[in-house]
Amino acid sequence: MVFIKSLVKTIEANEFEIQNREIPVLNKGEVLIKVDYCGVCGSDLHAANHDPGYEFVPKPIVLGHEISGTITKVKSDNDENLLNKRVVITPGIVCGQCEACKNGDINICENISATGLHFDGGMSEFIKAKREQVIPIPDELSLDIAALTEPLSVSIHAVCQLGEQIRGKDVLVQGCGIIGMCTAIVAKNFGANVTLSGLKRDLNTRLKKAQIFDLNIHINDENSYNQMFDYVFECSGSSPAFENSIGQIKKGGAAVLVALYKNQMILSPNILVRREIDILGSYASNIKDFEHALSLLLKQQKAFRQLIKLYPLEDGANAFLEANNQEVLKPVLQI
Ligand SMILES: [Zn+2]
Ligand SMILES: [Zn+2]
């Protein structure tokens, strides 16, 4: 029997242990991936913290879905072309049968289950995945940066809710976590005038990275806005922040909700009606967004590398701690 090293989140909240686990056994249509890098996602933090809404996550579990690695084994002969391919994966295992799947909207599949949340994920030397989950990465793209593909694809999905109409327009991105940062970068790539907002305490940590991508910044707890925006992308997860942002949207504008919210919100429907403001939701991403993300990462590899901080797998607990303290924008485990 072959054993592999895995970072296991135990039955306790925020407790991690390195364990030797059996290497996954492949079923039909599955491939084995040697994981090189695995990002720590916001959803991993919530799951490790046993937050409400994450009761479905098994305990113990190997978390992680933002992986990059190399396929070392396939089950079916007709998958042999995938051998030795450098890949990332889409986190969801989807049914392929429901209306959403048939439309290519795999992110809102009726029967989705997520790698590293519903079952063991990528914070491990090896992971198995379905061939449909696998997306090859360009030869020139480094595997460490490829670990950003999934979070960047989520931002691309969000910006594509509005698409080309944001070109030349004033866009506010609220929240300077990795999704907010990536959303601001993508919006800028679409030709928008982008302002990224955060709190004073973010100035020397997460918000500092905004200058790499030439983004305007706004400190929410110090100043009020001196302008209105055509479009707002809400990535902070703060209900009051979203409620307030509605007053900053120009007539005929729109807000896209990208974060998830612990608390309910109070919105005045009359403002939305009289000012013709649209509110759109955006959840996760699909294959098209992944491919778009890979091409953007390839174009700006050097800049994107400055968004990640590497931790050895053995130091995984520390990566979670620093992420929870919002000291680091995107922790990535190096395996
Ligand atoms: Zn993620
Ligand atoms: Zn489906």
C-alpha cells in the first residue's frame, strides 16, 4: 500500500494534523493528480472554523480545491493523452443532466458537490479527480500562479455578469480580500476606472497590493466617497457595506453581489425602482471563466505572483491562522 502526506483538519475546529493517508484508488473516468500547490480559499477558512452554513463538511477532512499539479495516472485507456499534463481542476463534481449543466452553467448545477468540502480535497500530495474537472494549463504558466486560477475565475464570472458595458465606466469594488482584489484587476482589464475599497487596517497588508495593478483605493472607515459609481461589485460580505453602497450607484447602474453574507439586509425597493438599479448575483465560475482566468494569469504572471504567499504543507495550520487574521491575501500551500 502506498501512503501519502495530507494536511487533515481534525474533528476539532481549526485543528490541523499532518497524516499519512492511503493514495486514492481510481474509478472509471478518474485521474490521479500529483498536487504541487493548493490555495487556501475563504470557504476553507469557514469550513475549518465550523461556521454556520458549513455543517455538511465531514469531520475530519482534507480541505482544498484551488490546486495545480500534474496528472500521473489515468484509469481509462482513452485518457492516456492526459498523462503528464499540468492541470488545474474545477472544484465542482456536477451531474451533467440538469438544465444548468446542459446550458454550460456548471456552477449552478442542481446536484453539485465540491472537492475539499463534500469530500477530501487537495491539501495533500495526491488527489483524484474526474476527467471532466481537469483543465490543462499553458506550458508557459508556472504552477504556483496557476493555483490562482479558481479564485480569479470567480472574479471573471462576476465581472462578466456586466461584461463590456463597464468599459470606460466608474466601478467600485468593495472588499480587498483575494476575490475583491481579483475582481478589481479583471474590471480594470475590461477598461473600467476601478476603485477598490477596504478598511484602514488593510492599508499595510492586503490593500498594499492594489498599487501593483494600478488600482485606486478608498478607505471606508476614514472617508466618505466623493463620487458616484456606475457599477458596484460587492466582495466584502458585509451587509451594512452593501446597504450603504446602493446610495453610491448612479441612476441606471447595477450592483453585483459576489460575496456570501452572514446577516440579512434591509434594502429600500423604491430606490431600486426610481433609480433603475439592477442587483445581480454571481456564484463560483464555469469552464469558460477558468479558460479566461488562465489567459489573464499568463499575461500578468509577475504581478499575480506578488498576490500569493507560499507555506510548506507542514505549516498549513499557520497559513489558516494568518489568513483568518487577514494578514495575507492568498496563502498557497506548497506540496
Ligand atoms: Zn476557492
Ligand atoms: Zn447539473
